[in-house]
Amino acid sequence: MVAHTHKVWAFRGMSKQQQTITKQLQNLYSWTQFYQERGNKDQIRKCQTQIAELKKAYNQTKSNKNGKTKNA
């Protein structure tokens, strides 16, 4: 129950898109850890690539929210 309350609090002030990206990032970080424990370098690289793309998308949503241009 406490963890759920914490997650709700963590998403306060985020757009739906930011919440979705954050959930996807959390999932990818978990998979990265799973693959690291098993030494699966190919899957680790794939996860890291996806993480980088999602971080870029998340930062773009922050820029858009702050009134900056979409293509800046």
C-alpha cells in the first residue's frame, strides 16, 4: 500500500506522456539489471539504446511543457 502511494506521489505534476515514458524506463531498467546478472551483453545494449531514446523523448516532453518549441 505504501509503495502504491509513493508511485502516485512520484507522478504528480507529470503529463500522461511523461508517466508512460517513466513506466517504460522503469521496466527497461529492470530488464537491464536482469540481463546484467546473466551477462547477456546483446540484450543489455538493446535496453540501453531504448533507454536513451526514451530519455530523449521524456526531455522533449519537458521542453514542450516549459513552452519551448517542439523542434528545438
